[in-house]
Amino acid sequence: MALECVESHALITRVMELAETIAARPTVTARMIKTLFRQFLSSHLHDFLDNCAAIQAICHSTEDHIEAVSSILEKRTPTYSGR
């Protein structure tokens, strides 16, 4: 969402909405995304893409990923455990 523009009076509201969206995600995934954000500015593109692939593989092996996929197939809200 880095390319989204909002009026100055709506900025805090939008920031809080995005923060709530991120906080509702599985904790392992949120941690990994923050790691990638930190690496982005100091890595070469090839290395960064390798790290993205590795982190994606880690995230796909979590219980929360299975819960996310199951909730989509069952058309329900996911309940994440942080594992």
C-alpha cells in the first residue's frame, strides 16, 4: 500500500486501518514480512528475491497457512494460532 494516497485529515485513520489489517495476519508471516522490509533497501535484487522465496516456503509450512487455506475453502474467517 505504499502507493496509496489519502487526504491529510484521513491519514491517521488509514494508517490505523492498515495496522489492524497487518495485526490480524498470522504472527509468523508478519515477522517475516518485517524482515523482508528491512532487507529490501540493503540487498541486491537477486538476493532479495531469493530471500522472498525462502521466506515464502517457511510461511507455507506453518499451521497458520493451513488454517488460512482451509478458511478460504470453507468460506469462514480464519483463526490463527501463531504457529
